[in-house]
Amino acid sequence: MRFTMHQALLFRSPSRTCLRLCPWVLVLALMHPGAVQGQYPPVAIDFPQGNPAYPNVPNQNIDNQNEPYPNGSYPNYSYQSNSYPTGSQQYQSYQAVAQPQYPSGEYFTAAQDIAPQDIAPQGINPQDIQQGQADALAKRIAELEKELQEHIEGEKIAEEAKLSKEQDKSKPIIKPRGRLHTDANWFHQSGLNRSQVGDIEDGVFARRARLGFDGSFMENTEVRLDYEMGAAGHPNLFDAYGNLLNGPYLGTVRMGQFREPFSLEAQTSSNFYTFMERAYNTAFDPSRNWGIMFYNHDDAERLTWALGAFRDNTNAFGADAEDAGGRAVTGRSTWLPHFSDENDGDNYWAVGSSYSYRDPRNDRVRYGVKPLNFLAEAENSRATRFETPNILVADIRNVDSAQIFGLETTRTIGPLNLQAEYIGYQADQGAESYYSHGSYAQASYFLTGEHRRWNRQLGTFAPTKVDNPFLSSKGKGFQGTG
């Protein structure tokens, strides 16, 4: 075994000594003092039976013995070079050497050939080499022990956090929510415009004033309840629904009053769309109604889909108490051909489509297109009703069924966002059909470097993370650059 170790680690040529030295090799060498000059190397050698060349050596195998050769007992062995003559018949076998052979027939003794003084560079104390290697090994062991301890502690913390999160899922959680959007408008009208639409009054308007809460309980159930106090007829029921999460095959199931899955612009929260109001063609959007819907996404979060059945034309208070039609099926799907995970997903391209089939209530379809800034207030005890007039109003009767189609796309490259959408509305009146459509294309750019983020599980825009707030309370007072 000792010789095998040396053979695997050492190589000697006549001109120089080369080796890869490890601390355990030095320990091995120090444990085994080797043969001295003129001694037989400590390995197993088979001597031929009755060989006359060994008159003073018994006719048997000598295994791991350090007996000196008597003078003249090995006539072909050179005491000066420790090398065996080429073609020597007296030296029959080398049991310990199984793999590579030594060059030029040279044989290495154990301690002599790997002693530190034979391999240390000139001017360096071999004991310093051994001490340095021992110190390096001890340092490396200490580093590994530290890394192992940190890994164990990290796993423990992660496991505790996971357990705490699992426990939190079973606890009821209520989070208040709300928003306040206020518009102030001043209008200038020409005489012709005033004669056509009447006098449009200036004013201040609470465009949105919502208050509600989100809740979760029983690990897989969510609820939302919102009241709108800024719209005409306020207050009124806005969102009121519950989600059953992670259902088999269907994904999330939603029940209650909520926005039907139609149009990218319509699905984007009023906190995140580009302008003060949604695009004109969202007048065709069916908006919020009572219904049931399921939605899901693929594992790679490249595809999303949603499909639901709804009551049509729920009023502002969430009421629906008529049996003359008023049913609809609406669905939407999106595809993400390109998405870069770098820089918080600031480079992506998404496309989508929407469709809705509707049985209008009382066979009547109505929609109006409002300007992008308007005032609206219901009549109350303090003042008469005032409202910015619609740009377009449609009132179609005797409608057997209606269909709404939508195509959408958006492209984000860093702070630049491009968005476009087409929506068509077809009302079937027996032998005749009424078709109207609209489209938009828009661009936006963040001067402070942010970007419009994408929610890959819902196929809509996500909240924008502000990198450089215009006002910040860091330090003393307010400061900001964005």
C-alpha cells in the first residue's frame, strides 16, 4: 500500500523532480522511514526458487523486510545509482506496481525520495513549508465549518418563516383599501358648441372616492368589498366578490359583482392607466355585473385566460331584479411572446383578445362616449344635476343579441410603453345588424426611468415601482428628484 501511494503521486526524471505535494503525502512519508543506500527496498519481491545469484538470501519470498544485501550477493545491483540493470533476470517481479511503470527502470525508495529537503526550493526551510500547509488546511477547515453553520442557520430561519407563513394563512386578515381622485375643470365654448350641447359648467368633481377592504381566511379564500362615493348616485356598490383560490383545473373561481374580463384598458386599474380617463372605445366595455368567473395561467406564466357568466346591466347599487333577458358570457385571453426577467421585467410584448356574447335586457342596447375630462353629479337636495355631455350616445332597440370583439397589444422597452386596442360592437336585429367600432394607439414615457410593470398571472398592468419619488421624507424635510 505504501508503494502504491508513492507511485500514484510521484514522478522522477533523470534531470529534475516534479510532484504534486499534499499534506497527507508528507504525513505518510514521515510515518515510514525508507531504505538506506545498500538496503533492499521495502516491497514484496518474488525471488526465483534456488537462484544461485542469492547465496546468502533464503530461497523464499521476502515481504516488507529491510535486510541489507551481503557483499557480492547481488552482483548486478549498483549501490551508487539504486537502478536495476536493463534486462536483469535476477529481479523477477514487482508485486506492488500495477499501473504506470517507472521511466528508465528507476526505483524510488519511500522516505528518501519525498523528503522535504529534496523538494523544497533553494533557500526555503522545509519545515516552513509543512507549517504553512498545515495552517492553510486549518484555515480552510474553519471556513468550511463557518459556511456549514451559516447554511444550517439559514435553513432554520427559512423553515421558521415558511411555518409562520403557513400559520398566517389560516388566520383571518383584513386590509383596508381606498382611493381618492379629484378633477377640476374649466371649459371654454364657442357659440356654436354652446347652441348644440348647452352650457357646460366649470367645477370640481370627486371623480373617485372609494373605501373598502380586502380580506382572506381559511388559506384559500379571499373577499373584497368596495363602496364608491364619488360617482353619480353615490354612494353605490362597486366591487363585492369572493375568490376561491387554486381550484382543480379551473384555477381561481370568483363570485359576486366585479368587472367582466374584457379589454386591456378596461382591466387596468384607474390608478395605473396612462391618462385621466380610459380610452373612448371602452364605452363598449360591459364593466361590472353580477356573475361567476374562473381565471388561470400556465406554469410558465406566458398564457392567461378568464371566462365567466354574468347578469347584464346591473344598476349602480348592485341590484338586478328583472327577468327580461340580461344574460352574458364573456372571456379574455392573453399571450406573452417576449418577456425579459432582467431589470424587473422592463422589456416585454403582450397580445390578447376578448369576446362577449350578450342577450340584452328588454332587447335594448345603450352606451355613451364621454370626454376624457368631465363632471358628473346626480341631482340632490342642495343642487340640480350637472354633467359634461357625452360625445356620442347610442340607443338601439329590438336587439335579439349582441357581440363584442376586442384585440389588444402592448410593448414596453424600459421607460417607453406602446399600447393599442381595437373593439367592435355588433347588435343583431333579426335580418339587420348594427355594427360600431373604435380603436386607439397611445405612447407613454417615464422621464425618471421607471417602467410599466406586467402582472404575468392576470395579463394586466401591475403597479409601477417609483425609483425616484418627487417628494421623499428621507432625512430631514422633503426632498426629491423625480
